[in-house]
Amino acid sequence: MLRSTATVPLRRLCSTVAKDNIKKIVVFQNGVVAAWHPEIPFPYEHSKPVVLEAAKKDQSPLSSAVNRATRWKNGPVNAQLKDIFYTTKNEWYTRLSYTEGLKQQQKFLDLVKKAKAEEASLNFLLAVEHTPVYTVGIRSKLYTEEEELRLKALGADFYRTSRGGLITFHGPGQLVMYPIFDLKKIAPRPIGVKRYVEMLEQVIIDCAGQDFSIARVGRTQHTGVWVGDNRKLAAIGIAVSHGVSYHGLALNCNTDLSWYEHVVGCGIEGAEATSLSRECGRDVTIEETLPKMVQRFSNVFDCEAG
């Protein structure tokens, strides 16, 4: 994964490189100078992964702010370097553990509740990609400690949550979106819980059907979004606290679907997991899917994203 070193103090990084190279320079008798250095550990703790898609047409407030703050307005001169390191559109942060995702949800949940108490309107849409984890909803007592240990042995975490629904998987290649919405103010009219779930389903249905041209995508008698009668494309599990939603949806983009083979997803026998990549017959990434989903949220909830 490519990362930007923009947050690394340049002076410290350069001085370290120069110091390491002092004893690794050779001058030959014919005047040729040769220099080399061993591999230097990359300071990942100071970096952030970036989306590599070009953003020439982006006119969002974020794009304008980045342009104003960027020292080199046109990016690197070298075209290849520009494609790799320069973007004015989005930044995709490192994968989060489920525990860290819960912390982020709680932080924004508190902000929305505070605004709600002050008669203000504040809503957030969090988009993350988790490290491998199996999560269960409020009926977690159905899953024994032995079952938990079995799943952990596969290399995934296991977490019992406050959302609705049974067991599901989150992991790399899956776009997880947590709408932290004041359900009375996110749309032109207040939204009930049942209607809210239907609207989340519609967001995914519109994205999969219209943006990715997937046929037979829709609803069944089970919550979530399906392709045909038994291929589950996205899971939905929400919770509501004092009129504010949290938890949300998980859409498989290019997820390794073998993780689902170890559980009965959402407790539905005979169902199988699918992904945008499988249904489209090509690799569909989170980076490609995210802006489309944000736009669909804006359309379905009749609100402005930004």
C-alpha cells in the first residue's frame, strides 16, 4: 500500500538519510562516484494511505481546502510520481480494528447527541475498512465460548455488539459505513427505525443496481441486500440511542468470501455471501465504491454530503 510521508518532519528524515550514507560512498580512480544505502524502515506511524484516483474535476470544499494548503499546487513534475503521491480528492486511512471503530462511533455519537440536546442538527457518515473480525448482535448468547475460540483460531477477532442481527464478518475489501444520524433531522421528515433500515437498503440497491449494473439486486424477507434469492451482498445491523443511529451497513467489494464459510451468516441457512467483484466479474475496490455510496446516501436521504 502506498503511503504519503507528508507528516514526517522533512529535516529529521533527510538528516537521518544523509548520516547513514556518509560511509557508503566510494570514489573510483576514474572519477566515478558510487553511493548506496541499506533499506531504511519506512515511518508508517507518521503516514496515511492515499486514494490514487485522479480528482481533476473535484470541486468539493475539501478539494478547495487542500489546494489552498498545498505548497506545490500542481504536484510533482514527474507524471508517474504525480499519479502515485498526489491527490486532491480523498484520503483512505489505515484499516481499523473493530474496537477502534467502536471508539470512533462513540466519539461522533456523543457529538450528535450534544447537538441534538442544543436543538442543533449534526450528522456524520463514517466509512471504514476493518481488520478481520466476526461480530454478533444482541442475541450473542447463541454463540458459545467454544465457538468464539474456534473463530479466533482462524486469525480473526470476535466481538459481541449492541447492534441488531446475528453473526457476520467484517474485514479487508469490505466497505463498512456507520451513519451517525439524528433520525428526526437527517431527512426532510423524521424517520422511524423500520423506514431507516429500508432507506439503508435502498442506498445499497441503487449503488449496486445503477452504478455497477448488477441485475436482480434487491430485498428478500431477510434484512440486508441480496442478489437473487440467496446471495447476500450487504449486511445491515443498526442500533438507535435517543433518536440517533449508530452501527450500520457492510458492503462486500472485493472481500475474501472464504471467511463466510466458517459461519452461518446472519443465522440464515442456505444463504451464501457475494461481492461486487464477484457479481461484476472484475475487481471492484472500496476506493471505487465509496464515492458512489456517499452520493447514493445523499440521494436517498435527500440531504447534501460535504
